[in-house]
Amino acid sequence: MKETPETVIQQLTVQDQVLFEWVKNLQITDDDSKRNAENLQIGAKTAYKRAEGKQKELLEPIKEADSRIRDLFRPYLTRLKECIGKLEQGLGAYHAEEIRLAREEQELIMAEQAAKLAEAELSGEVVDLPTVEVQAPAKTSRPGMGSMGYRDDLDIQIVQPDLVPRDLCEPSMSKIRARAKSGVKDIPGVLITGKYTTVAKAG
């Protein structure tokens, strides 16, 4: 049976219905839900690439139908992009919180050890404190469907275009990003905050 854009979209939409439904009420609250979200993110990115591949395959022999097929795929791809974006945001926030808690725990341990050393200095007691290091959250995770990597990134928003230096204008987001990544975070008219992005690999 010959594939048509309509049948492909129908099959893909049915195939990814669980993803669409789950992301509607996305909540990442523990390691299990994080692992589930990571699997969904891997699946969503894989589905997006698969859909783009199908779109290209269908467009090759029917150039004259290019606009119609793109219009047909656009809502589906938009939904997948929204899913990927929401999962990206949720996973990034959870990873950032994991890092914050690990740092907080490490600082608490160091403070406790410093207090014990100060107490021992006053009493003259000799103490041998063990080195305690809190395990930092892994930058790579294997939730089951593939691997998920977490890397530092920047969230850049142009809040006052008129203040952006002329050499970065229209403002040019690529030039601003390059400058921010070089270490210059104080750019007039631009709000730059840290974030984490995911790198999903299926298989």
C-alpha cells in the first residue's frame, strides 16, 4: 500500500500519542519521573527526526505538493518541538536543582568539618577528619531508550535592543551568543542566565 502524507501523519500521531498526553502534565519530581522524562525526550527527538525524514521522503517525488505537505506536517512538528522544549526546560531545571542540592550538601559537610577543627584547636584534641565528597549529578544518564547528556548553556534574551552595542546589531543573536560564550556576560540590553540543555541519543 502506497504511503500518503495523511496516512504517515496518522500513524506517527497514534505512535506518539503517549508522549503528547504525558507532556501535557509534565512533572519531574524524583529520579523515576526524571528517567521517564529523559526517555520521552529521547523518543521525542527521535520522532522529530523520523518525521522530518518521512517529510523529505514524501516531498522528493512530488515537488509540486511541497507547500501542502509542509502545511500538513507543520502542526505535528510544532507539537513535537513544544514537547521537546517543555521536556528540555523541565529536565534542565531538575538537573540544576540536583547540582544546587549537591553543592549545598558539600558546603554543609565542609562547614561541619571546619567547626570540628576549630573545636579541636581549642581543646587541643587531635582529630582526623575523613575526606567526604558529595557525588555531583552525572552529566550523562542512560534512562533505557538511549543516553541523555546535560551540558551548560546560556539563556539569552534581548530586553532592550537600543542598548545593545552596535557591533552586535541588528541585534545579532549569533554574535551575542558568541560573545557570551567567550565569557562576556555583561552586555547592555541583554539578559543572560545559565541553563542546561539536553543531548539525546537513541539506542
